[in-house]
Amino acid sequence: MMTTKADHSPGEIFFVDDEPAVCMAVMETLQDAHLTVRCFVHPAECLAQLDSGTCDLLITDLRLPEMDGLEVLRRAKRIAPRLPVLVITGYGDVPTAVTAIRAGAEDFIEKPLRKHDFLAKVKSILREHLSGAVGARVALTPAEKLVLKLIMDGKTNAQIAKGLNRAVRTVETHRASIKRKLGAKSVVELVKRANLIPAYEFEQQQELGDGPQPQVPSV
């Protein structure tokens, strides 16, 4: 494992590639951008560190001799379900990269890595992950968290309004406020950002179901 830290780092990145030269080049690129990175040539070592350390973004090559990138992705998601994963793929691996997206990868980027595009992708993912994870916790009211949880459960505005005994217009207002606070322009973006909120934030929010209707916290 190769590690370097830079001042004012917005997050910690784990990078997995079996070629030391690639690891060194990526490390230098990320260090120049004032990011913190740990490089691993052995996927198992990365996963062990992930299980005991802090990581804000995992970047892994798809083709690895000891364990392919898809397996790294699956195991990483079992350890840290909300961890964003960026996969690196060769031209012929694009179908596999699409499979990785379906398995939970945030995005993929093709080789050869172009410094500008690579950094832009990394910074975009980190910015979304960190701002969503921190900003969402402090910005949403209890009522908005309840509505958001029901949105994530697949409920429509009408179903939420009926279950909470509130007007549809009230739910629409909450929904618009949630999207604005999380910076989401679509339902897909909303769900992605909501998935960054720790589960305990929703633990006391009741689900729709049989029996007494849940009480909406006052705003």
C-alpha cells in the first residue's frame, strides 16, 4: 500500500490497481489536486482497510489478477453501502462497466486516463458525496425527513398525503423544499443524494402502513 496526504483534503480516496506505476501516477495526480489517496496493488488489502478505516471514494480497475473489479465493488458495498465507487475500464470492458453501474458503481471512466477528465470526475463525485452526506443531515427538518423516507419507499405525493393525513399541496411543498436543499433536479438525483444520509437519521421516522397514522412533526 502506498499512502500520501495533502493539506486541506476534502476526502480520502482508495485507489486499486495491480500496476505500481499506474498507482504512482494516479497518486501524484490526486496529490497535485490537494486530495488524500491510498493506493493498493492488492484488492484484499484495500477491503481490509476499508473495513477498519475511513474512505470517501473507492476507485478500482476492472481487470485485476487477484480479484476482478466487480467483486471488489460487491464486497466494498457490503462493507460500506453508501460508499461511491468509480470503476476504470478499457475500451473492451464497457459492457462490464455497465454491469458495474447496475451493481451500484457511481460511474466509470475509460482508459487511458486523461488527467483533466479524471480529476473532474473524481472531484464531482467527492463534492456530491460529501456535500450530500453533510448538508442533508443539517438542513432537513423532521417533517422533510419523514416525507423523504416515504419518497424513497416509492410512495407518490397522493399516497404520502393520504397516509399522513395532509393535503397533497403540503406534501408537494415539502418535496420541493427537499429537492432544493439537496440540490436535486430529478427523482433519480434525489434518491442518490438521500442514500448518502445515514440510516439512523430515519430511524424514528414512521413508515406508512396499517394502524394509526404517523404524526408529522411540526415545521
